[in-house]
Amino acid sequence: MMSRRLPPDDAQQLWQEYRSGDMYALAKIMQSHYSDLFHWGMRLHADREFVKDCIQEIFLNLWKMQESIRPVENVRAYLLVVLKSRMLRELAKKHTAYNSSVSDEYAFSVEFSADIHLIEEEHEIYQTRKLEYVINHLPDRQKELIYLRFYQNLSFEQIADVMHLGRQSVYNLLQKSLNSLRKNWTVNGIGLVLYFLKEV
């Protein structure tokens, strides 16, 4: 089960304490964001040990960079960007044919199994599984955007940073994603789509 997500203001305070030399604050940042980072990393590459190693490396680097690290607007969004970049670099080293500058190349998957225990009605579980199935038939970039918006609750600006896109491109890709979902969803099920993708 995912640990309770740290409020952005609390994460920001810990980040400032870390920048001021408090390594305990960095440990708390890692502890509170580990589940989000691991879940995100597993969507990008389904090798648990590889993902864990990359997460460990980014926090070791943060430990070394404490005196020079810059302020960030959103700690979780920053860590997601850093982890993705780290993973793509490491994959590029392992596979010389892999072009880390072409972010469309990596596979991406979406799953809601971690949240199924929160749903009591059998019909709602069925609809959730169907939503997962429909989303996973979208192109990888569209799946990634929906994941960042729904599961990670990132703003459009933060999604643009993570995906290396302009904000307008994020809007356009989201609309294309929603149009595809609507085409492949029943009238009765569209409410669930809008619920999961609320505030878009």
C-alpha cells in the first residue's frame, strides 16, 4: 500500500531544510516520496531492482549536491523528472541502440491494482479494470500523460517538464487521449472515466 503522500508545502519545507544542511530532511523526503517514485519507475521499465537502484542513486547524488542544489517549485515533480532522466541514461548505456533523447521510444503501462482495495462494489471493480484496459491501448505518451495527471496529480506545467513538452502540446495530447477514451467507452462508463480524470 502506498504511504500517505506528503503535502507539497511540507515537502517544500523539508527541501529548504535539506538545502540548509539537514540530511535528516533529505531522508524524510526519500521516505515520503519513495512509493511515488517506485510506482513511476515501474511504469517506465518493469525491472524492480533496476528501478530501486536508480532511486537510490538519485538520492545519493542529492546527498553529494546539498551545497549546490537549487530551489524547486514542486519536490515530487522534480524527483519524477530526475528519476526518468536517470533511468533513460542508464538504459542508453545498457543498450547502445536506445536513443535516450527520443522519449517516445520507451514503453509505458498504467495499472490501478494498488487502489482496487478502496473499491467495494464488484461492478465498480469491473469498470476500473475496463478503464485500465482501455487506457493501456492508448499510445505510450498518452498513457504517460494520463498517469501523471491522475495518479501523480501533477499540474499541466509539471507534466510538461516531466514529458519534455510545451504546455500547449500537453493540452493537445490530453484532448486526443480523452477523445480516444470516449470512443472506446460505453455511455454508462464515461462517468468513471471523467471521475478518474477529474479536473482536466
